[in-house]
Amino acid sequence: MLELSILFPSILNGLTTGAVYALIALGLTLIYGVLHIINFAHGAVLMIALYGVFFLNAKLGLDPYAALPVMVPGMFALGYALQRFVIGRASHGKDENILLATLGLTLVLENFALYAWRSDTRTIETPYTFSTVDVAGAMISTPKVVAFFGALAATAILLAFIARSDLGRAIRAVARERQGAKLVGIDVEHVFAMSFGIGLACLGAAACFLLPAYYVNPQVGNGFVLIAFTIVVLGGMGSFAGALLGGFIIGVVESVGGLWLGESLGQIGIFVIFIAILLFRPQGIFGART
Amino acid sequence: MIIQQRRRKFLKQSAGLSAAAAAGTFGFQGIAGAQAAPIKVGVLHPVTGFVAYSGQLCRFGAQLAIDEINAAGGIKSMGGAKLEAVLGDAQSKPEVGVSEVEKMNEAGVSAIVGSYASAICLATTQAAAKYDIPHLVDVGVADQIVERGLKNTFRFGPGYKVITEAAINDLHIMNTLARKPAKTVMVIHEESLFGTGTANLLASQLPGMGYQVLEVVKHANPTRDFSNIVLRMKALNPDIVIPANYYNEYVLLVRTMKQQNVRPMAIYSVLGGAASSFKFVKELPDVANGVIDCNHWYDPKDKRAIALRRKVEKINQFFTYEVYLNYQSVYLLADAIERAGSAKREAIIDALASSSWNKHFMPYGPTRFVNGQNQGAQPLVLQVLKGDIRVVLPNSYAESEPVFPWKA
């Protein structure tokens, strides 16, 4: 079983999947880091984004990668509006309320999708859906390779943005010290909404990279949201580097686990890690003790 | 009834009177068509949703038969009454199938032909039983469909128990002919009733024939990535790979095997495999070459089948089992109505139950229904050879020798 010729492709497969997981988790960890809320609607919003990519392809014939310039700003705007007009308003300054608001949002979005688009599982066909790339003897599917580099690029852009730009500084300031940020003249409400928007923009990008090799149905987000939470906990709540590393770890564990234990049991490894982290290093790999 | 008898008498007389045979026949049909009340037949298939591709082919096959029967003068014992299709779409969901049956009952159908997928057939036959509507199951291979004692349910084709047993026997024959090079098997199946049931039968019966089942792998619908399953296959290195899944997953699995350079002695599928799909053979000839499938198939030596295949291909459709199983089911129904001489549901049920119809081109022999199952129904084993689908087993129907083990 320990043949390298089998293990190596499996690890590569895991890394490519992990990159997309990381991108999804980045959005989640950003929202948590700044707003201190756990966005339960993350999976449902990803589902909406996947439908967006699907319909752009099915109705307008737009290639999923060409849909990036539409989906990323579109999801950003949706996120900004959601935080500004729905979640922020419902919170009344209490974090527990936001928890309920995002949970409620999940129910609304999922049932809306069920009503509008039915429970059918849909896929798209692109010329490259079934093509593969030879990576040192391992055949990896082309959409996964694109997703890997796409997710890495998106992550790099996000990190640079947070580190360099004024808004990035403001976001970090609000994340650290909300009151202090307000005192120096940062519009906290605006920063909240911007962070939420950027978090969802990550999902817009992830959806474009996912769909060529995946599918969409109203429940598709549930699987991702669990994995994304595990990654965020593993990497440390609010840590970007942690989300990236966590994504890769989870991707590889899932892939190699699937190889050993079969497709249905492959995800066991993820949850074993989740429990182990909670027991032995609850702050995560890059998290600081508070 | 009296009116119908009178009309029959009148038609007989007028037919006798008509002098020119050809011209007379046409005139005769014209009058009869205008007078005899049409017989409504529910044509129920999943033409949208998950299995839409197959459902549309089913509908096409049923309509082809209805058009032919009508063009040939309709039901003669009923004064040339025409068949009128009442179309229904089950949307690939059992519950929608049930509501379509309700609508068809309201519309006053005499019988229903459909509804392709096992899960939908289970639901629609039950719903039709409530109103005593005779229901011809066109494909639906799950054996539960005909094991519930429903008097209205008739299945012309074979169920998966018969198919799986035939598949195992023929595999063994093929292997024995080649001096038994194959010893190990890996089964890959989809998660629903059809795949799981088939896989269980395979896993329980193959060891008795001397094959070691290395692993049984279940996958979801849809699955968009078979890399892990194929990598595992590479590690286990089975002599024979048996997939039991639907078209999309089958195609992706076989393509992934090709990409990863996994080449067992045979890819031998049980139902749903693409070795019985002209679409697959046409679109991916190099991947399809050599694959074997045990599935519904027509008697390749029957001229009527070959003629129909030409006719279907002429209108740019694929001649798949969905098409001809429905085509034949409609003819079977027409034969029953003809003998019953009535559009009444009970009369048609009785006529179907006592049917011994042999004017079909399937390898089944005359129909004989026991508890709604046609006893002679059986599958054939097919292999893609040189870009064409050939029957390779059993011997009495074979067009070519099976190529086994396959050397790619």
C-alpha cells in the first residue's frame, strides 16, 4: 500500500483540493478575526456563488474562469450589503445575535435555492473538465491544477492587501482594538461591512475555481462549511497563514484518508484532527493564547 | 358496445365493398380514424432532471411505436381505434411520477408505459394500482417492482437479479474459455438502489465461482473525481473491474482509469455501462474500445431490430435500450388491447396476464407473465470491438467472440 507511485498523486490531489479549502477558510477567518462572529452562512453563500457561476455558464455561456471578474465584485457587493443592512442591524451590538442572524440567513438562502432552482444536482461541461496535467508522473485533473494556482494567487493578493493597503491597516486595527480604532477616526461599521464583503469575495473566487470539477445543489455548502471551520480551528482563529496551512493539511488528510479507508470513511481523519486540536492545542497552530 | 359492434359490421362491409386494394385501405383508415374513439395511453418518463437524457430516449421510443401502430390502422378489433399518447414528465423524482399518474387517471388513460428509473417505477406502479391502471414497466430493473403482488404491473424486460446472475455466469464462461487468467475482482457501484443491490449480489456470488472480491467501493451521485478510487485500484491491481453505475460516472471512471494507466483484463459492467451506449462509442472511441457490458439488448439476428435501428439512426437518434424497450412495451400493450377488444383497464390487465406475444425482437421468446414478470426476459453480453457494439455472449446470440483478456 505504501507505494510512492500511488501516495504521491494522492498527496498532490489533496494539495490542490486543499488550496480551494484554504480560500474558503480565509474568508471565514477574516470575518471572524475582524467581526468576532462565526459566519454560519458561509456554506450557504458559497452555494449561492456556485449557482451564480453555473447560471453565468448555462445562460450566457461564460467560462467559469472568465466569470471571476463578475463573481468576485458581485459577491463582495452582496457581502457588504448583507453586513450593512441585515446582519449588522440584527446584531444590536451583541455577538450571540449575529450567530443567530447568520444561522437564519443559511436557512433562508438554502430554502430559497430549493424553491427557485429545485434540489437537482447540476454540473457544467467545459472543454477542460476531463483533461489532465502530468505532474512528475502523476496525472492531476486540469481544473484542480488551475484551482490550486488560482487559490494561491487569490490568497497572496488578499494577504498583500491586508498588509499594505490603508483599508487593510484599518481592518487589522479594528480586529485588534475596536474602541481604539473608533477613537482614531476609523469608520468601524464601514470596515465591518468591507471585511464581510472581502470574506464573501473569497467565496466568489472559490466558486469559479470549484465548479469546473465539481457540482452544485442547494445543500452543497454544508460539506464545505464543516471543513472550513475545522481549518480555521486548526490554523488558529483569525490567522491567515494558519488557514492556508490548515487547508493544505486537511486536503491531504482527506485525500490520503480516502485512499486508505474508502471514499465514505476518508473524512474521518479530518474530524480526528479537529478533536485532537481542540483537546491539545485549542488555540490552533498559529493562534496565540488569550 | 352495441354501437361499436355495429360499426365493426359496417366497416367489414365497407371494406369488402372497396375495390382497389391500396386506395381502399387508405379510405377505410380515414373513416375509421374519424369514428373510433382514441385509446389514451399514458407515456410517463423522467424527461427532465437527473436522468433526463435516458427519459427523453424512452419517450421517443414509445412515441415511435404509437405512430407506427396508428399509421398501420390502429387497434383493428376496435374498429381501427388510434392510440393517443398522454405525455407525463416525472422530473426524475418518484413523487412527481406519482402526481403524473394522478393526472393521467383524471385524463382517463387505459394504460401507462414508463417510468424508466427503478425508484420512479416503484412509486408510479403503486399509484397506478390504486386505480387499476395497467402499468407496463419499460426498464426499472429493481426486483421489488414486481414482488409486491400488484396485479396491474407488468415488466417485459429482465430484473437485476436475473441480469446479475447472467453476468456472473457469462463472465465465468468467458474466463474459462481463456483458461482462467482472472482471479480477482473489484466492484465499483453507485449509492442508490440499483448500484447497491447489484453490488451486493456480485459480492455474495462471485466467491462461490472462485473469484476473490478484493474490494467493493461505493460512490455518490454525482461524483466528479475518481482519482482516489482509481489510485486504490492501481494498488489492488484487480484482474477484472466491475462498475455498476449510471452513464456519467461510468464514463468518468473509465476515462480516469485510462489517464492513470490502469488496465485490467476486463472492464465488465453490469447495467448502465457504456458498452451498450452508442453515444459513448461515438464520442470516446479509444476509451470505449474493449469494454464489456451485460445489459438489455435486442436479438442482433432479428431483421426487424436491424430495420428499426436504421430508421432510428436515420433521424439522428441513438438506438439505445431505452428506445427499443419502450417501443416494444407499447407494441406489447397494443397486442393486449387488440386481444381484449376493449379500452377497459381490467380487460387489458387480463389480456396482459395471459399474453404470449412473440412479435418482438428481444431475445426473450414469447411473453409469459408470472406475478407481472416476463419469464423469458434476459440480458446479453456486449463488447465494444473496432468502434461497434457486438454481442459476444451467450453463444446463441453472439455476433463475435469475446476478446478477453483485453490487451490495450
